[in-house]
Amino acid sequence: MDTATSAASEIVQKFGPDAGLDEEEIATDIQSIVREWSVPVDEAARSVMGDLREEHDTSDEAAPSVSDGESDFNPSPVDSINSGNLNEYKDYLVRIVSLWEPRDDRIDQVGLIGDDSGVVKFTTWENDNLPTVEEGEVYRIKKVNAEEYNGRFAIKFSNSSEIVKAEGETVGRGGGGIQISGVLAEVESGSGLIKRCPEDDCNRVLQNGRCAVHGEVEGEFDLRIKAIIDDGHTAHKVIFGTEATVELTGITIEEAKQKAMDALDTSVIAQEIKDEFLGTYFDIEGPQLGQNILVDDATIVTGADEETLESVATMLGRDTHQSASNETEAAA
């Protein structure tokens, strides 16, 4: 019996024979969610279970509790999630590193949580009845265990799990562990002064004044850098958010808008970034989100080894002396 069929059998047993549920149909629904959204079987089964509870008017049964903050709390480091017994319940004190756009209407929130030890994915489903969390805020997450899918671990909530905002408590940004060093070999399209969709919970970058979801909108200006950092062996995709871009360039959003108005061209900011930093050697640190590293800290390094500079200079079509010169000037 495969895991989807086993999960379907457990669901049918929980509802009992009077519910008249079709085990094969439930197994098909579970497999469909697994294939479409790449979630573990037990997570898909919980989603199906929630739908069935609503359908059979039992949605209030076994609802998870929301803590008053007074129960025992013994936090573990986030990176401990990938070791030990997956069925062992743990507590975590975490910051919400980033929230993503859910790909399923049944998903309440999905994103990354982290502490100084690392980051991990989490997903809450609408039928979990858990509080909504906010990006950048710190929370106590209680009575959760781990789940593993395709070699990756994630936080798994249950009926006894709790989420409590940690007033007055602090935790690192999250995302420690991803560190690279290399030359900024390319500034990609979509860098510099951009516009984002102003609609609540969207924030998508506009293309020709249009949001992929909300259509033509009056966007809000923002700054970012999408770049390639080449360490001589691997080309890493990195993204400097607003704060990291302002810190690196020294240009605020208002200053960037004024420069664009003076030039009647918003692309001048991206060009300035290319002129200033292309060929510069960096130490980069931050969490990995998909194929991208989100830059928390970027340090310009002088005196990079000649072999690395030679390799990247060849790719850039420039000689080593010019690359080294650009590096020194950018660091000054």
C-alpha cells in the first residue's frame, strides 16, 4: 500500500462508515495535491482532511489551540530540525524571514522562518486555524515537528501546535550558513529603480506598468539589484533588496527617482550600478530562496587572488589590471 492510499485509509477510518467516503477517491485527491504543489503526502492529506471536515460539518473538531504565552517554552535552534526523530515535538524562537505567494487557495501562509543557526520552510493551511504571522516579526512556535520531502526538511504543524508573537524578544535575521565570495560578473535586467504592485500582499515587480495579477496599476518605486556573483567555479544568482541596495550604492529611493527624472530615463540607476560595481570582488552572506541568495551582508574585498580575477576578467572581456583597478576604485 503506497503512502497516499495509507493516508486515505486513515482518513476514512477517522470519519467512520456513516460518512460514506470513497478511499480511492481520497487517495487520488491526495496524490493530485502532491504532484501539483510538491508537498509531502501527510501535508496534502491534512488539506484533504480539512476540506472533508468542512463538507461534513466537523471543522471545529480537534482545532489547534492558540497559546496565551504562559505554557512551557523550550526553544531549539532551527538547524536541529534536520537531525533526530522526525516525530519529536520541538519549540522554536524564530523570525519570519520571508513570506511567499501561496500556490493553493487552501494554503494560509508559506515562507521561511529562521534564527542565527539557519532557515527552514514552513506552511500553514487554512484548516490549521493558526494565527497569521508578519514578515520580519519574531514568534514563539510551539509543539511542532519536522517533515522530510526529497531530502529537504520543513516545519510540520499539528493540532496541538501554537504560534505566539514574541513581544520584546529578539532573534537573528535568519539565514546564516550561505556565504560566498566572488566577482560581480553581471547586473541582470530588472535591477536599479523599479516599480512594484501596490496592492495588499502582492509586491510583484511591474512589467511595462502591469502587474501579472492585478493588471495595469500605478506602481510604487523601489530599488534592487539582481546580479551574478562568480566564484571562479559557480555562477551564483544574488538579489540585493532595498536596504542592501541603498547600503551598497549610497543612493536612496528618492535620490534615484530624482536622477531618473533628470535623465528622463529610469535605467540610469542600473547603469550606474554596472559602471560602479561590475568586476568588483565581494563577500556575500544571506539566506537562499530557491535559486537566489538574498543578500543580508555584502562586503567589498580588496586584494582578491589573481587567478580568480583572471578567470572572471576573461569572461567579462577585460584584462586583469582593469578588473583589479575597478575593484580598488569601488572599494575606495
